[in-house]
Amino acid sequence: MFDIQKIRAQFPILSETVNGKPLVYFDNGATSQKPQVVIDSIVNYYSKYNANIHRGVHTLSQIATDAYEEARLKIQKHFNAKHNYEIILTSGTTESINLVANGFASLLQKGDEIIVSALEHHSNIVPWQMLCEHTGAILKVIPMSIHGELIMEEYDKLVSDKTKLVFCNHISNALGTLNPIEEIITKAHAVGAAVLIDGAQSCPHIKPDVQALDVDFYVTSAHKMCGPTGVGMLYGKEEWLRKLPPYKGGGEMIATVTFEKTTYADLPHKFEAGTPNICGGIAFGTAIDFMNEVGFDNIAKHEHELLEYGTKRLQEIEGVTIYGPTDLSKKASVISFNIENIHPYDIGTIIDRQGIAVRTGHHCAQPIMDFFKIPGTIRASFAFYNTKEEIDIFVEAVKKAKMMLS
Ligand code: PMP
């Protein structure tokens, strides 16, 4: 049973007021809110068993190690990875992508090609550009249509035996587009290229199965899916993780060290140098449990209703342009829009006075804004704990802001 009031009651922040008004939080694409169980798991760690992991013989260290490794198992199970050591705990999506890009620096040669989609967040563009500068590889871009969908016929033309890597997000943060990653992966594999999928925006909405997808790398951040900031994961197929060199050197990632030579620890520790975000990793596991208890089928159904309702209500406002797929089945619960002749920042600032949190700007996806020739958009991104009543408050506030600004 999906009981929205019971779910909301588990998020303390949803009863807060902002600027004297009840908070309406529609900036879930930037970061999600945290349920009490996740907050408790952080407090519990620091109040009851704070200790460094993997190296202590004392009891607290063992309790902390077990809790951290149990979180890795939860993440493995959630994403259906074959082995627990294929889950590398990182500081988030950005670090996971940089880890892979850094590793490929030793595998690419001048003239090799890598393909990226036109819909990417800067964190899935810049590391690859740095990689190209370093190796002489060439970056190609899958273009998109005016509906913010990738033009797959163009992808077919780009893929060749020169292609070594393809990167794409599962869901676009700026427009909410659900990308055809199955097709992207199959076609890349047909020429022997590896694929990295950026799941920062998909994991709050759907449960990816990395084995069914046959994806080589899948990355995400805990904070988008009810977990804390500063922790995330890289799933990598064992064969790839064995091929890539370590990303950071330090403690934890070694087998033996002498001044002549160091040998590296086995997976996953080879990629986990230094003391990790221990309580973050543990709370990531708690967040995954929480989301599975809510249920991804329930989440998808409720969020789709919010998307349909929000789209319909916003379209009542004259001069509104919504960017992204018009077919809502190809979209997550994100509405990125503008109002004719009004800067998105002005709308965002005015509705903030009503306690409404939305994101305005380029959403770290400047090439998408350049494509539409706009400075940015107003982005309302809904989570499973949002309601139609909140959408009504938001739409009325946008209408008022428009009146004030026109
Ligand atoms: N990719 C996408 C699609 C995102 O939405 C984000 C976060 N906005 C990132 C990557 C980067 O995530 P993080 O800042 O948590 O590393």
C-alpha cells in the first residue's frame, strides 16, 4: 500500500517552513530529502560504533567494517551485480566517472574515438575531454532532437571499430529524458566498445539491473536516492575493473609496499584508497532498503501521476514552453520550462518567498541550453513524497510571479 501521508511523515524536513510557508521541495534532481531511518543510521554510527574499518582488530572496528561491507552487499543486490567486489564505493557520480576516465588514459591511443550524448551533465563531459587531451582520442557527440531525445540514426553513423567507449546518462537531469540505453549498449558492444551509464538521475526513480543491461560501468550518487552526500558507487564488470589501473594511491589499496615496488590490493580495495566515508556508505545501504520498502513500482506510478498532473497544470499558463520529450512515457518526473520573456532566475527567486524550492539555471548542462538558445530553465523535479496539492501551490505561485514580472 502506498500511503503518501505515512511516507511524508518519515521525512522530518517536509514539515519545516521556509520563509514562513510550508516547504514545497521540488529540487529533487539536485538532491533528495532524507528519511528519519537514514538520519538515524548516521547518528547511530557516530554515537555507537565510530571506528576506522578494515584494519582494526578491536571490536568497534569489526562492527563498523561489517556494517560497511553489509552496505556494499545491499548495493550489489539492489543493482544485481554478479559480485560484491564489482561495487566500488566512491564519493559520488563525479568521482566514479573520473575514476573510469583516469583508468582509460592508459588504454586509449591517439585517434581512438569515444562517444558522448548531447544530453550530458558536465560531469559526464569534462572528464572525457580531459582524457582526450591526454591521449589524443577524439570525442564525438550523439545529437538530440528539439524534443530533447537522442537521434539514434546519428548514433548508428558514429559507432565504428574506432569507437572504444560510449557514455550516456540513463535519465537527463536537465530535461528528464529517459535514454534508450539498451540500444546504446548493444550497438557499442557490437564494435567492442565499453559503455558507462550515468545513473545519477535514474536511481531515484527506477531499479537498474546491471547484468540484464549488460552494461560495463554504471555510476550513481547516494544523495539523489535518499542517502547522504559525499558517497556513491561505481559498478564495473570484473574484467574491466581488473584492466583499469588504480585511480588514487594510498593506504587500504595496497597489498605490499616497499620503496622499490608496490603491489595493489584486490578488488574492490584497489580503487578505495584512504579512509572512506564510512557512515555515508552505511547510510547509503539504509537508503536503498528504505526505497525498496516504498517500492519502485509504487514510486514510478506515483511520480508519473505527478508528472502528468504538473505538465497539464503548467500548460494552463500562457507563454509556457516545456523542454524535453512530449511523450511523457519517455520522461522522468522532471519539468524543465520557461515563461516567455521572463528570466528563469526571477521566477525561482519570487516563488522561493512562498517556500517553494526549484532549480533555475543551466543545470550543469550548458550544451543543452545552447542547443535551445536559452540561458537556462526553471526545473521542477518531483520525488515520490511530493503531492498534487504541492503542485497546485507551485502553479499558483508561478502564475502570480508571472503577473508581477510581466
Ligand atoms: N550526472 C547527472 C545526470 C547528475 O544529475 C549529477 C548531479 N546533478 C551528476 C552527474 C553529478 O553528481 P554528483 O554531484 O553527486 O557527483
